[in-house]
Amino acid sequence: MARVGRLGGAILAETQGAYYLIGNTKAPCDFRAAGFEPPDEASLVKGSYVRLEPLRDASEIEVAPPVLLLDVEGEELAKKLVHRFVIDRNGSVSERLWRLVYSHDDPLDDAEAPVERDARWLGDIPETIWQLVRDNVLRCL
């Protein structure tokens, strides 16, 4: 099961022992402190993804909560997350879309959100349906 969280405003995905950074970071990010070799600036293509290399001496890397659990694996997960969350015009992860997927089932419920959220449905939803949802969420003010 893939684990998907946030790192510097971008998305950090762990799948089959590999780590991907999806979208642009929104804040300065200390990749070494997170356990990764800093990615080459040339590999950080706007609005895409890059595979992160763990530091040789890094202890176990943890995807910090909040975490989404998906059953899409490998590089296909990184591609899918770009299509699901990244805003084309600026290459950043949409906070609205992230909150939509991670949010409480009941907005009136005061209980704290769980540390992990089962989001396997996100990998299964047809692209055309998600595009309708995405367009409407990003259009709202």
C-alpha cells in the first residue's frame, strides 16, 4: 500500500520503497533533514514529479501525517498524483483538492481527522469523473 503525505507543500509519495516528490515545493525544504539527497534543480520540472534518492546514512524515512493510503504503486502513482492534485498553471499542489480528499466525512464532526485516510478510491475513480470534480473545486472561490 502506497503512503502519500506532504513535504514542503509538495506531495511526498512512498511506493514499493521508492519516494517521489510531486508538484513544486511551496516553502524552503531541507531535503537532507527529511532523509533525501537534494534533487537537482534541472530535474524539478514545473508541475511534474521527481524520484527522490534517500541519503545513504538515513534511518528509516517516514511519510509524516496526514497520510493518504492508495493501492496504486510505482511510477504510475506519481503520474496519477500529478493529474489528481497539481495545478497546471503554477505546478503547485492544490490545497483545496488535498483537503477534499483528506477531509472528514462529516464536516460537522468535531473529532480530529485520523492520521491515515484510506484513499484507494482516488486511484480507481475514472479520469473523466475526477476532471469534473477537479474543475469544479478549482473554480470555487
